[in-house]
Amino acid sequence: MPHQEHPERRGHERQDQRRVGVDHAELGDHDEQRHEGHDAAEVFAASADMGPGTTTSVMQVAADALGLPASAVTFRLGDSSYPTAPLHAAACTMASVGSAAHTTCNALRAEFIRRAVADPNSPLHGANPADVRVRDGRLEPSGARDSYRDILRRAGLPSLDITGNWGPGDADSRISSYGYGAVFAEVAVDPLLGLVRVRRIFAAYDVGRVISPKLAHSQAIGGMVGGIGMALLEGTVTDHRDGRIVNASLADYLVPVNADVPDLDAAFVNTEDPQADPIGVKGLGEITIVGVAPAIGNAVFNATGKRLTDLPIRPEALL
């Protein structure tokens, strides 16, 4: 079914744009061939995904809340006509948009259950809503079974949608919901040339619930690569005669390449934090990069006895 604009999908501006998320969820029996007979859900938010896997993670959260396979959920984003979402920065997207998706999809599931138990033609008529579980789009209390598709068919509806939001309230003033990490680096320093080579980096992070372990590990490795660049390679050079940046292209601006990236690994303390937000996540953005340069700097100090505080660490500073 092609997407049509609905006025209720537009979110409202809120004071706490750092963490408030608004989502719209729609579930119907469209797109049957693509999802092999499963009911299909769409989740809408005016968020963005610059690469950390927000789309996949929100789809996983929505699928879990609706009791659908992840392949049956589509996350629509990148459109300002969708419900308002915070900026895609400050490691707040999953905590805000993911929590809004969780809250909204749970409300949508509850609405389907409410309709089923109130419908005399439903096998679930009269059942206790608290006893109904949803799996693969099937609503199953003890013995009886209904489905999203059948509920819509009996109601004569092509789909059912709902708009919801989530915000932290006063949680930020009561508790700390920051992620934490420890980064360990091993370096080798050439005493004659002053060249620094990173041999290995390992980091451990406490970022609450890890929605997608593969994406989280990839995010951590990417942050380490960026941290190597920050510590040893990246820096702009200004010609003070005219204010121009001398190394203004990738031909002159140094970034890490394969030979600069050694053995990297990361581990996560998967400690779900229900006080932080409904899905128990914390930020996994900047935390993966900010500790890498200090760890490398400390390793250089351990190897040479020289405490350097200017980045990048250049060979001439070690000679």
C-alpha cells in the first residue's frame, strides 16, 4: 500500500528535544507477497540514520513489541512530515526514537487485543487481555487463536494505526543514564624516528541493553578507527598568511588506512537499565571514540615517559 500523508503523523515541538521521541505505527495486511503472508507493520519517525544502524535497531524493537518477525516491519524515516524526533546526534536516538517506537507499538498491540476480546466473533472473545500473547502475528491466550489480519478483516479495516510518544520526564534530574566505557591501548614507539604504531585496542562498554550486538560491535570498532586518526593522524594545517587550510583534501589530510588499524575488539556489559527508558538502552555513539585518543596518549607516555597533550601526536614531539 503506498504511503499517504496523514495530519496526525506530524509531531509537536517539545521542550526536551534531546530525548523526546514521537512515533506513528501502522499495521495491516498489505504487502503480503513481500512478507510471505505475515501482517506488515510500518513505523514512522522524522529521525535519521547516518550509519550506526538506527533503522535496523528500531525495526527490531518494533517487531518485538508487535510480536512480528523483523522482516515484516518497515521503519520509515528521513522525512520531516513524519512525527517529530530529536536530532540524530548526542547518542540519544535509540533512547528517544527507539523508546517511542516501543511505546507506540505496544499501544497498537494492546488496541488489537482490546478489539479481539470485545468482538463476539473472535475466538478470544471474553478473554483476559493480560493473558493474550502475540507471536508471529498470532494472538494466543490459552488454546484459542486470533490474528491481526482476521481482526482487521472482521472490522472491515485495511489497517490500524496509532501515534504515540515517549519522554524521560524528570528522570534526567533524578538519575544518571550515561553510558560508560574503559579503553585499553598497546602501542610501539620507534625511539629513532618517533613513529607511533598502535598494536591493539580493547574496550569494554556499559551502554545498557544492547539491541543488536553485531551493530554495536561494528559501532565500537568504527569509533576505535576514528580514535586512531584523532590520536596520530588527523589535523588541519592553516596557512596564516591567507587563512587557507593547506591540507583541505583527502590527498593531504591523513586518515587511518588498513595498515594503521591493528587488532581491535570490544565487549559490552549487557546491563539493561529500565530506569533510563522503556527499552533499557543508553547512548552508544560518541562514547566509542572519545576514550581512544587518551588511551593511546597514556600508552605513549608509558612507553616514552613523555606526556603529550596536543593531538595528533607527531613524531617530532617524541624526538
